[in-house]
Amino acid sequence: VRDFIAGLIALGLFLFALGLVSTLRFHQRTRERERRKLEEAGRTVLAEVPHREGLTLFVANDTHFYWGDTAIPQARIKLVRVLINGTPLASYQARRYPPGDADNSDSFTDRPDGIAHDRWDVLIRTDTTDILVECGSIRERVSQELARRVFDSVRADMDRRDVSETTTPAP
């Protein structure tokens, strides 16, 4: 009888593990389909930011960045900042705009999460609005790496646009 009960428990644990594997595979296939659709539409996934509801993607095409459903026109970006707990850590301002346009924003005040978690965000300022890309406060270095990837992508595009708009073709 004891062997029979142990066998039932082992079978139950095996079926439970099998259910977990199939659920994980289902979610992986869903993400792959979503990524394939984005790539077919000409977009590149730059970062997958985990949230309680799932993943929010930061993607780009030739003219826009997309944070979830929010489109950010690349040509209108004035400033990008990496924020840690609401405090700027790194900042870059487009040379195409006059200096001094990049004042400190009061739009995003510090929301203390406690001393154990540093919250990493990226502020993207256009000429019309500020967009906060919330990279989270996940384990050490995960959120930091996501914020750095978003910041570097936006900054590289700003650099490219600054160079192309300040360089005039030779006659």
C-alpha cells in the first residue's frame, strides 16, 4: 500500500511538472509569434521589460520608438535620461535643439520603494511631452541593464540625427 501511495504521489508530481512545462512552452510560443509580427512590420525589439501583467516591449523602426502602445517620434526627441529612484544618473540632450530646453521635469517625482530596491527608469522628452519608460526594480543589475539598453538606443539615434542634420552635403 505504501508503494502504491508513493507511486501515485510521483505520478501526480510528474503530471504537475508536465503541466508547468507545457504552460511555459505556450507562453514562449506566444512571445515568439508577437516578436515575429513586430519584425515583419519592420520593428526591432530593443528591450523586454517585465511587469506584473507580463512583458512590455520597447521597440523601434526607422521613424519611431514604441513603449507599449505609445509611439515616440525619433525626430522630436530632445532629451533622454536614466533615472534611479527618480534622480538623473545619466543624461543626453540633442544638439539640434537650443541648450536650456532640457530643464528638470517635475512630472516624475520620486516614489520611494524602500532601501532594498532601486527603481530604474528612462525619461524621454520630446518637444510636446515626457515619456517615462519604467524599467522596474527587479533583482540587482537586471533593471539597470534594461534602462541602459533603452538609454543607449535612444542616444545612438539622437547622435545619428544630430550628425545628419548638422552636416550639409558638399556641392
